[in-house]
Amino acid sequence: MTEAELRKKLELLRTEHRDLDAAIAALTEAGERTGFADQLQIARLKKRKLRLKDQIAIIEDELLPDIIA
């Protein structure tokens, strides 16, 4: 992948990560209001969010490699 493609993918992953954060917060808040939170759905979203975080870190490492002086 070119640098431009990596940056585009990185932005898409970050957007999805933020969206998942909002969805998790909304489900948690709804659960607090109703007394029932869909823990399975929240757990799935959190796992997806962690996978996205790992993918983001991999792409960031490709874009900004470690330079050992």
C-alpha cells in the first residue's frame, strides 16, 4: 500500500473506532436508564474496538517507523 492509501485507511479505522466508542456509551447509558444493558452486545463492540486499535497501531508503525540512532 502507498502512504496515501495507508493514511486513508488509518482515518477510516479511527472514525470507526470513535463510532464504536459512541455506540458503547449509548448502550451503557440506555442500560442504566432501563435497568437492562445488553452485555453481550457491549462486549462484542468492545472486542471490535480493541481489534481496530491494534490495526491502527500497526498502520501508524508503518507510517512512522522506529528510528534507532
